[in-house]
Amino acid sequence: MQSPSDHSFAPDTPQAVLSQVFGYSAFRGPQAEIVEQLAAGGDALVLMPTGGGKSLCYQVPAILRHRRGQGVAVVVSPLIALMHDQVGALEEAGVHAAFLNSSLT
């Protein structure tokens, strides 16, 4: 969902991806700092509670790096149901995503 104010962000900024792809107007807690670190090619160890917003911390940088021509992101997760849900939501938002796990033939 986009609003007229979404167009004030360059398309390859964390705020633009957050707004245009996910429909949020602001990052929560330490998300912005984590996203900037990862989007710049850095590393991060992120510990957050369930529902704390970890997914955005790797999804936004992955989209940014792809838009900037810096390749793809590989996310390793032990939760097959979560992979399925997140890939489905990303595809619905127009982001190409896929998963590889033991549920596939």
C-alpha cells in the first residue's frame, strides 16, 4: 500500500522499501540500525523476541541490495512453516522470493 508521501524517498533507501513493500511508516526499536548495517554489507547478530520484527531486519536489506544490483540474499531458517508464510507474503507484495527445504520433491 502506497501513500503520496512514499514518493519522497529514493527507491533504494530502507525507508522507501519499508513503506512501499511492507506498508509501514517507521522502523521499530533497533530495526533501522540493523537494516543500515546489513544493507551496507555488514554483519549483525540480532536477538529479538517472537514478534519483535526480525524478519524485516533481513528482508529490507535483501530487497535494497537487489535493487542496487548487489545480488541476492540467502536466509537460513529452521522453520519450514515460517519460510512458507514469509515467501508467500513477499510474493504477494511483488518481491521475488523462494524457499528450499525438505517439503519439496
